[in-house]
Amino acid sequence: MQQVLLITDINFWVKGAGHRMRIYNLVDYLVHHVQLTILYLGADDPARRSVLHGKIAEVCFLPVEIIATATMEQTGLYVSALLKDRNFDAIIVEYIHNTYLLNYIDLDNAITILDAHDLISERTKAFKKYNYQSLFEMSEEFEFQVFDIYDHVIVLCGADQEKINSFFDYPKALLCSHSTSVSYHDTRPTVSNLAFIASEYDPNIDAIHFFIENCWPAVQEKYNVTLSVYGNVCRKIRAAGKGIILNGFVADLQEIYKNVDIVINPVRFGAGLKIKNIEALANGKPLVTSAHGARGLEMADGKAFLTANEPAHILDALSLLIENTDRRLELSRNAYDFIRKYFSAETAFAPLLEVINNAE
């Protein structure tokens, strides 16, 4: 089996955000196909041991305790000493900001792979359009210069793959989307609640405020339904309003999905694939999202979910689903089939495994 090193500073074993779940599923896949070493850039966490002990016990964790005053060079030198005399066939770096560590690792005969998730330059432009500042900002020119350092770059949606590959003279970008398991829930004949499930990420905060301010009053006036909001996004909601229930973080997503009738995600900006949409579809829930939220899922638009951008169109989509049990049931069944076909672990991560297995 190939020796693979995965470098990350994300505590992916902690639930509550899509990017953590994506990395968790990637790790879960890799441990069954390669000899995986994880270099976690942070203090060891007892919660990690309790969550990851069973099926992911084969992973060798090499925690790096980074103090607040450590420079990049100090961190790099510590990593270099930690990995001394270790050889790998492939090195996967989670997120572009950790690229500097490649300067401190023996890359002899190893292929290098950046798990970029999405394009920071695209995200930067989208945030600025809506007057938000992204945590990491980067120009397209600089981002693609960093991509050039790597043998391959992983992205989660086809549009990002096409853009990257158009810049290089070989297929550098690998499309490795999110993977999830399906869990079908029955469609109830009467709709009693809508749900929004999200972390406290700026596009999520903007989305729920947009919906509450521009769509919810009309929904409330027309239908006797509640809006249940789940996740840490609840911390950032300015005013909930009538019929809105702020549930906060709920660890068991199955408890959420079995009790909701329609999931909304009116996200207006951001980048990459919206993992919360994948999870809703995997649970067979009728979904109303935006055109931006449908990014990477366009082939199922209108079949497994509905898209709407303007408040009036969002109300139309919700009205259709609230009043039409058959349409909700159709979307639910199509969503189930769509996720099974395109978002299994074997489908999502096969391109990555092929590259790793071909590494010499």
C-alpha cells in the first residue's frame, strides 16, 4: 500500500461545519486504501481519540503543538524534525495556506497534492461583491502560482476543475467532491416546518438574514409553518421573529432530518460545493436553494431540488412544495438516487486514489 501523508490544521473530528465533514470523510476513505499518516498542526485533543478510535484507528497522528508566537519557520523546523527519515509516496496538503510546509519535508519521489476545496480568488471576489471580508484573500494570479507548485490540485465542483485545467497544459485539477451516505426519511403529507442548518460562516449568516427579512413574512402570512434554524449560525441571528425557532448546534443530524419537511439554503455568495445541500439531499429532504447553492449540482436542478434567487421566486418554490405532496415525494426520491449515484465515497475519491496508486 502507498504511504500517504495528509497535513491539516483543521480539527475535522469535531462536527458542526461542512469542511470538517468533508475532510473526515476523505480520511475515512483513505485509511481503507493507503497507509495514512496525519500531521495535525495543533495540540492533541482527547475528543479526537474518542471520536476516531474505531475505524480510523489505523491513522498515525503526529500532533504539532503550535504556540501563538511560533513563526512559520519555527513550525516548519519542528515538522522537519518530526518527519525526519519518513518517506511518502504522496503528500496531501489541506488548504493553500499550509503550502509553506513543503519547504521542510523530504519530497523525494513524492507527488504533492493540494486539497484546495475551492478557489480563494473566486471566494474573495464574491465576498467583496456583498461587502464582506473573507478570512483569506488572494488574487487569482498568486493562487495559480501556488497551484503550479503542486502536481495536482483537488477541488469539489466541476467549474473549478475546468478553470484550473484551462491554465495548465495537463489535467492538474482533480474533481473529488463530498461523499456521504444516504438515509431516506419518509415524506409527510403535511408540511409543518422548514429548516436551515449551518455554521456561523458569513455566507450562511447572510443567507438566513436575507430569508428572514425578505421571504419569511410572506411564508408566515400564507402558511402555518415554523422555521427551525440549527447550528452555530444561531449565535449570529440578529432577531428571530415569529415562528422562528433557534435550536443551536445539534450533534446528531439524523435527529434534525427526521423532523423537518423542507430544507432551505438561500446562500447568495461564497465558493465551491455547498456540503449542507449534499447532506439534505442525502437524507431525502426537498431542498430549495439558490443558483449559487446549486453550484456543482446543476445536473439535478429541478429534478432533485429547486432553485430560486429572488424572494418572490423563493416563495413560489416553497408554495409549490408545501401544497404538493407528490412533488415533494418526487424530489425526495430523485435526491436519494442522485446522491447514491454521484456522491458515494468510491465515486468522490476515485480520481485521487488513482493518482496516488500511480505514484512511483
